[in-house]
Amino acid sequence: MYEPLKHAHSGLRWIVLILLVVAIVNALMKWQGKKSYTSGDKKLGLFAMTALHIQFLIGLGLYFISPKVIFDAASMKNAMTRFFLVEHSVMMVLAIILITIGYSTAKRAAEDSSKFKKTFIFYLIGLLLILAAIPWPPRFGAGWF
């Protein structure tokens, strides 16, 4: 069960990253261009957030079955085990919380420019956290997929 979840988690990462970048660029361009907030803009933010939540559920399953996550005090002394036990999971949860808050506050905002601004800021901060928390191949020898 570990291998299929790991591959799904690694592959879905690219879909999540693409959706977040598209949502951020869309929000920035329409915010700066003073465009109106459409249902397509709302759906784009929703798809990015939903893909991220699915990624989180797969990651949560991996957290408890991965051989890289070791629940032991000695794990804190090893960079790789500490990364997967604490750093990766905490930063990803924070990113998910920020993006979810961004979507919710943008949905409730009264002005269109405010909706784009909130989406841009929260999604960008969330994306930066995600990029910092991904175990890129040079870091721990993980694969690109």
C-alpha cells in the first residue's frame, strides 16, 4: 500500500503546484487589471484548494505507514527523519490552513479587488511554504515523481 500512495502523492504534487501557480497568476493579473470576479475565478481557487486537500489526505495516510517517518526521540537528531516527522508535515498543514483561509475570505469579500487580493496573498504564502517543504530530489534523494 505504501508504494501506490507514495507515487500518487508525488505525482499529484505537480497538479497542485500548477493549479496554485495558475490561481496566483490569475488573481494577480485580475487584481492589477481591476477585473470583475467571476464564477470561473472562484472555481479555479476551489480546484486548487481541493487538489491540495486530496494531497493532504494521501500524505496523512503516508505519514503513518512510511518508513521515513519514525516515531522515536532519536529521529530529531537525523535530518531526514526529522524533516518527514516534523518539518514537512507542519509546513504543509500551515500551507493548507492559509490557502483554505484565503479561499474562504475571498469568497466572502464584498469587492472584487479584495477577493483577488486575498486569493493572491494567501495562496502565494501557502505556495512558498509548500515549495520550502517539498523533499526535492537533491535534498533527500527523493524522485521527481
